[in-house]
Amino acid sequence: MASRVTIVGAAGGIGQPLALLLKNSSAVGSLSLYDLVNTPGVAADLSHINSKAQVVGYAGKDKMAAALKGSDVVVIPAGVPRKPGMSRDDLFKTNASIVRDIAAECAKSCPDASFLIISNPVNSTVPIFREVLKKAGVYNKRKLFGVTTLDVVRANTFVAENQKVDVSKVDVTVVGGHAGTTILPLLSQIKGAKFSDEDLKALTKRIQFGGDEVVEAKGGLGSATLSMAQAGAHFTIRLLSALNGAKGVSECAFVESPVAAKDGCEFFSSRIELGKNGVENILPIGPMSALEKANYDVMIKDLSAQVKKGIDFANKN
């Protein structure tokens, strides 16, 4: 069954290539594009592509409700991008308010949709979104996702290069959060891979800070937009397939989770099984190497604090 997907932030650096990828997916029957400006032009451009998804563009704050109405899935890359020297946490002051306001409109216009949050810092914006939905009485923990797929995409790419194997055969589990050292690739769980100690440290760091690599390479003129769009489209299409009845769909995502609850963290990214209701099962982390366990012990406090920061913002604002 073809679904209605809405992109909030569709005219931006992530939103436009994300819309292009989703326009070409057979799982999408209707593609609703929303942004403050320029969205009708993006929609007109995409509508000339010979694929079945019907595209409509909405621009301006007064059009958000119309864009969201009837959505099965809402993908949210809205917000300001990172600049050189800026951490994801630096984005919080601006993006927190943007995400809060989008969540409030989603609660009214499409409360039963699945919500996919790309807006950084994901470690804080996903908890903000939850709190707003909870206050409105429409929160469903099975249908709220922080999209951490880019961490997996990078891990697969970098590991394949290191091991000299076909990247399509690599699927690294990446757990934790979606910012710097909170990103924890479980390289020890890759069957058949052999890494030196130096490789393990270098790969882990590169996966954690791959976003910085792109920001620097673009000379301050942009952040990871194309790779993030590909990652966002991949997760969206996989979720749509599960919602429509496909079996065996498993991806990593940042969700309300019991995995790190004992360490005081309400949200955590790990491998989850997706189904007709969204999150069907949250899988345990599994065995970690000594290096991974040490990284986990260091990062979990930061991740917990970033989650709490989002919750506190939502409750105070």
C-alpha cells in the first residue's frame, strides 16, 4: 500500500535530496512537502519526475496543518545546519524551539503518524518531541524515532573500505546516541572482520566524527546533507515496508528504550525490529569488547544529560 509521507523542512539542504529519493520510492503514494519558503517550486520540479508519488508543496506557517493532515509518516529535517566549530549541542538553542513547535502541530494534525526526527541534536530533540506529544495526550512510543541511520551508513562504508569487502554485505550495529562520542559502533560484533587495535580506535573515531569531516571539507558552506538524505530515505522506506506488513525489518534508531534505563537514560539507539505498529521489539546490545564497554561507560553520562536537557526544555517552555 502506498503511503502519505510529509517532509517538514523540505526546501533545505537535506529536505530536497530526501524528497527526490522518496519521490522515486514505490512505497510512497503521496509526498507532502512543507517549509517556510520555496516549497511549491521544489514540489513543481519533483512533480515532473515519472514516478507514481503525487507531490504537493506547502509554504508558510499557516500551511503546516494542511501539509501534515493525513500523514502516515512525517520526516523532520527542519532546523539550522552545523557550521565549522559548532557541535550538535550548539544547535540546541535554535532547533529546540523549532522542533517543539512542529511537534505541537503534529499532535493536532496527524497524531497517529510515525515521526522520524533528523533535526539535530537528535539526543535532545527526540525527547522534546515526546514531551510535547505526551502533553497533548497522543504519544505512542512505538512511533517516535530519532534517525541515526547515517551513523550506520558511515560505519558500513568505512568498515568495508578497511576490510576490503563489498559494502552491501556490511551492516554494522551502532548504538548509543547521535552526537560525537555518544555514537558507539559495535565493531567487535562484525562476523569475519579482523581489526588491529589501531584500526579499531581510528574507525570508531571516524564514525563518531564523520560529520565534522564533511563540515570541514565543505569549507563552512554546508554539513552532511546528501549522505543524511540517503540515510533518512533508507530508514523511511524500511519503516514503510514494515508498516505495510513486511517481515524481518531491522534497523538501528534512537527510541524510548529500556536498554540503558539502568544507567538513567530513557532514550537509546540500538537495533530494533519494525512492524505494522512501528517498534515491535528493542534488541539488547549484546556482547561488547573491552574498548566498547569503556566507551559506553564514558559516554552514557553525556547521553543521559543530553536527553534530560531536551526533557527539561520541553517542560519549561
